[in-house]
Amino acid sequence: MADETRDDMIGAPYRRTAAVWLAAIASAAILLLGIRAFFDPVSASAGFGLPMHTGSETTFVRVYGARNAFLGVVALRLLWLRMTKPLALLFTVATVLPLLDAWVIVSRVGVSVELVRHAIILLVLVVTSASLRRLDAGTRARRDSMRSGGAWSRRETPSSLGGTR
């Protein structure tokens, strides 16, 4: 199986594309948010939008941290393996998370300025997902173009040229 994200397939070095850099930065930020929730759950809860004052109140923050750390590690691994399509799917599915997080905040404290953070996260996830999908589509188009322009395109096989098998 050919590497569909080889530099000659996508037209530019893979790790130099804007989509890859955006995905790397977003993935690292998600991972760091998760790690922060483990080491400092009280301040992480305030950053989330539901400030807590004692460590015993922050159980949900650790769950939030576990979710983010897991998603960040998976995204970085997919990025390292150059698996653009699954990475785009992960970012697409993850767009529901800031919406659910915002719903939790609204249900507990009402509409507040902390919702802006979740709206920004949603925007970053949507832009990252769209740019990864665009990168994947360009890679597929270039690969298909290279296949059809080869020595034996689908129309020109040895048997169609009068040759024998």
C-alpha cells in the first residue's frame, strides 16, 4: 500500500502544510488541557467555566482531563502516522464536545463569558477538520491523477493493446 501522504503525493512536504500545523497545535493544546486537569483541577475547573474551590469537588474535572488527554494523544499519534482521513474524522466528531461542555455550563451557571472559550474551541475544531479534509481530498486527487497518467492506465493494458498475457 502506497503512502498517500508522501511529499510527492500532496505536492508539499506533509509536515509543512498549514492543516498539519493547525492539527498539531490543536492536538497539543487538547493534551495540555487534559494534563492540567490532573495536576491542578481547581484552576482547570475555573478555566472550564465552573469554578470549584476544593479538590473533592473536582471529580468531573478529572474526567474532562482524561477525555482531553486521550483525544490529544490519539490525534498526535494519527498525525505522526500521517493518517489524515482518520484525523479529520476525529476532529469532526470532536466538534460536538465544546457544544456539550457549553450546555453543561449553561445548565449550571447560565449564560456567561466562559462560553466564549468553548465557542473558540469549536471554531478551531471546525477549521482544523475542514483543512484536514481539504488536505486529504487534494492528496486523493493527486494520487488518482498519478495513477491514471502512468504507463498502464485503466484504458491501456497489455491485453487492450493487442499483447498477450
